[in-house]
Amino acid sequence: MFLSIFSFSRSNFWASMKKTSTSAATPSMAFTASFNLFKVGSSLKCAFGDEIQNNDKKLEKIGRDNVQKLKGSPLAAKTIGAVLRSNLNEKHWRNVLERERWWSPKNQNNDIMPALSLSYQHLDSHLKPCFSFCSLFPQDHEFNKEDLIYMWMAVGLVPRYGDGKKRPEDIGSEFFDELVNKSFLEKSTFRYYVMHDLLHDLATFVSKEECFRYTGHNFADIPYTVRHLSIHVSDLSEFDNFSGLGQLRTLILRFDEDHPNSLHVINGIIKKLKKLRILHLSGNYLYEFPHDVSDLLHLRYLHTCFSHKTFPSRISNLYLLQKMNFSTLGCGFHDIHEFNVGNLISLRNLRFYLNGRLKLVGVGRLTSLQDIGTNFYVGESGCKISELKDLIELTDLSISDIGYVGSIKEASEANLSNKENLQRLRLSWNDCNSEGKDTEFEEELLDQFKPHFHLNTLSIKNHRGRRPPVWMKTPSDFQLVDLRLSYCKWEYLPVLEELPFLKFLGLSNMDALKKVCHNCSGASQAGKFPSLEKLYLEDIPELEEWLLRGELSIWMPNLRNLTVEKCPKLNCLPPLPLSLERLNLFEVGLVALPEIWHDRNKSQSSSSLVELSIYHCSKLASLSGGMFEYPEYFTALRWLNIRNCKELMHLPQGGFSKFVTLYALTIDSCPLVQGHMVLPEYFCLLHLRCSQCIR
């Protein structure tokens, strides 16, 4: 197979494909593989649809005639393809693919660096320095998008205000996404991105006069032209006489071993770098905050990690500071720290990582602040809620200990409804700080925290009122995508099914909730919960009913995952949509399985259910009927797990003969089960377990 030649890609996709065969690739296979990759990268896959235009045929021919220059590399195919995708014009394609400067028939070593270099040359001018800056980090480094953008901003690679409407963070995000789209960065995990080793080599080469990564040996190797320096060494002893780099704008310093003079050496380095814009310090043996940081008046980005309880008190004169990451390993869980940030008037992003509680003094003056990055505590050990009034640029906010707010008027001063950039909001009461206050006061208090309708994510925890806030009576006014309610004393829910963009809904520890009822009258064309993908109910001990009332044509059309856990009194579930892929029922009081939703306006189609788990449902007596009344609909079911259902007697009618796609079937600790476990005549069952089922 040709897949064995792809040795350059670092993505899991290609890694898994390489394992499919070890046989040698034929030239024709390699050609086909390269061209298919090339088509994906250059949008030819989209261009060659059912209606192929003459220009598309010309482009395809140009691609076929030149695909061998990619040396069979998926990385080269993706990056060159991205260059071509920017202009589906014959002249542009010939200019790129047929120029002699990036390829040569004499190249016998399958070297793809010329192709990658060409991709770099075609980057827009604003992206080249952003790409080059990434060379400061080692190979396999996982880039955090937010941190990298703030570094770009700190050294002037991102315009301050674009067209006057865009935030610099948004412009930087566009730059980052462009590098991803052009395959210079690729997604690694949920929050992180990586750069291919060969692209990292390219970034190191093109930035060698300005960016340098030092790992020891000879300090004299660092070019005097360097403006951005990354140092990773075991100890700092060789930097006792640090000199000659006074023009540095970036210093990333990491040391791994303890040294008695570490703090002295770091302060000595900082004294000679008055023009620094970025200072990133990390090491397990930094026991105090370097006090000379306070003299770096041009500093825009500061990241420090040290093992001491005291907070720096001398950085309040860093008026240009935009981003601060701050962590300390020496704090106890109950420690309360006071940190005066009132003079850091340019601060846009604040991140604190510590065990104790942080009181931010003067935070109300930081009108450019986008993200506080720690809980905003209210009360004597925290701040006044009115400090939030003028912070209208906030995008992320967590307010804790709301029970310490003394009056309704004081709560209204948070001014949340005017924060149109706010995307994530978390509101939390603690058990102790609501004692002595009646539920009506708590309800009116929450009424004052109405967010702007642009809000994306909302979490409410420990609210002691009996009802939802009044601003939730018309949820269709909001653009919520993620909603989480926990430990609230609400006796009923708002009409959450009307939220048009809601994708995740989590309800947990709602002790007073007894019934969930969805009124289907007057339903819109989109139906109820039109966008919901994940629904999670946990530990709602008094919940007895979950009902639909009225006629409804569309119900949860996009639901993929449903988990109901520790709801011992819940005896019925509403019908399940065909879109559902995973259903988990743990300690639920069901006596029968729920039904499958039938759209009366459409013919019945197959269910998407892949996995069904039923654990500790002590009242469930039968698997016959309900959703399994028509087992032939379950053409995707792979995993079926039934455990500790002590009253279960009846299996699906006809056993499991019609579940032909099952991979794994488990029935465990169900002592009353009767009947025969009939399996399909043709099946792909890989795991079968039936234990402690007496009958």
C-alpha cells in the first residue's frame, strides 16, 4: 500500500493509516495518494463536483502534471494545496507549481523543505512574523491559542485596534486560524495545537536573525541581532555575567534545578533588559518573585511561577501590562491574598493559579479587562459587586459568594446586561453566606444578574430561591449554547426547550425539583430543543415525572448523548429522538423503557443509537416494549450493558435476534431474568457476558 510512504505527517490520522500496511508502495499508488491529498488541500475536491467547469479540468491537469514534486508527503500536499486554494486561477497555479526555484529533478532525497519554503513565501506579510515567533518553543510544544495571541500582541505583531471595531484579541485569533487553515499549525488536543517538526525547522531557519532558542553549551552562540530569546537550562550559574543582549524584547526562561543564587541571577538578567515586552519565567525552584520585574516599564506580557506565599507588591507601576499569568505553589487552601491591581490600567487578561482566595483591590479601574481568570469573590474577604460596573469589556466572569451582597440595589450595580462581549458567566452562592436570608430576597437578587443576550455559557450554583430568575421567562431572547444548573432549590424549570442555540444542558443536585413538563402547544417549526446535543441529569432525588404535553412534530432533533443518573423516583422518560447515539441510565426509577420518538409527518427511519447502558435500575421489570418494540430500527447498536437490575424479568421479545450489529452484550446481576437469550443468526458479537442471572 502507498500509505507506508507517508513518514512526515504527525497527525493521528496519518499515524493510524501508516499502520494499515507495511508493504511497499508502487509508483502508481504513490501518485494516486499524493494527488488525492493534493485535491483536499487545494479545494479541488470541492471544485470537481457533478458540474465540472473547463477551468477546473485545466487545474486538475496542472495538478496531475506536477503532483510528483510533492515527494509523496501529506504535509507538502496540505501546505502547497493551501497556497493554491487562495486563488483558483490557472496562471496562479502554473506560477506556483512550475517555477524552478522550489523543486529540481536532481532532488533525489525526497526533500520537501523547498515545498514548505514556498508555502512560507506565499504567506501574507502579517502572518510571516507570527509563524517565525513560534520557533522560540521546542519541537512538539503544545501551543495555547490564547497565550500565543497575547505574546503576538505584546511584541506588536497584532494591530492594536484594526478597523476600530475589532478587539486585538479577535484579530490575533484570525491570524492564528489562518495559520491553522494553511496547515502551519494543527489541532492536537481540545485546547492545544502543535507544529510539524519540519515546519518548526523552517520557522527556526527563517527567524534565525531575530529569534533564538538556547539550551546550553555556549552563550556566545546567541546572535547579537536577536530580539526574542528562549532559554531552557538545568541551572542558571552560566548567566552570572549575562550581558550584550540589551535589545531583547522577549525572554522565555526555564530552569530545572535548584541553585542558591537563582533569584540573584534572574534579577541580574532583568536589570539589563529594560526593553522587554515579554517575560516568561518558570522553574520549580524560584522561591520569591523577582523584585526587579517592577522596573520593566515596557512589559506587556508576564508569566511567573514560584513557590512562595507572598504576592508581588511592586508591579503596580507596569502600566502597559496586558497579560498576566501568575501561579504560586506555596498557598494553603484557606489563605486569603490581597493583590492591588488598580494601576495596571492596560491589563486585558488576568490568570491566577493558586489554592487560596484572591482579593483584587482596585479591579474596578481596569476598564480594558477581558478576563479576570479567577473567581470574583464578594464580601469582606473579596470585592464589592459594584467594582464590576465599568468592566464592560469582560468576556469571562465567575462571581462567587453572591450571598454576601447586602441589597438588591447593590446587586444591580454589577451591570451585567451592558456587557455585550460577555461569553461565559458563572454565578455561585455558598451554603454559609445565605443563612438568615429569605428565599424571596435570594430570588430578587438573582433577578438583578440578567446578562446580555449575547451570552454563550451560563452556570448557576447553590441558588437558594424557589424559582428561576424572571429574565429566563423568555429564554428565546438569549443565545445560550451551554447551560448548567447545580445545587439550586428551584421547584420548577424555565422553558429551556425554547432556547434556539442550546447544545449542552446539565442539571444536578436539584433537590426541590419534582416535575419537568414541556408544553408543546405553539411549538415553532424548529421544534423543542432544536439544537440540543448533550443532556445530563444527575442526583435529582425528588424528580418523579418528565413529560411532554400537547402535539409536537419535532423533538430534540440533534440530541446525541443522554445521561440520567441518581433519579430514583423518576418513573418515565419522554420519547427518545432517532438522533440519540448514547443513552446511560444509572439508578433511575423506570419501570419500563422509554419509547422512540415518531415524527408523524415522516416515515420511520433507523435509530442512531450506538450504546445503551442500564445500571442499578431496581424497578425496571421488562426490556420488551418501549424503545425495543421495534428492534429492527436499531441498526447501529453496538454496545448493550445491563447490570444490577434486580426486578428485571423480561428480555426483548424474540431475544436479541434482530440486533445484528451488536459487538458487546452484557447482562449481569439480574437474578429474575426469564426467557432465552436468542442471538441473531448472522452477527459480529465479540463480547458476551451473562452472569448471576439465575433463571
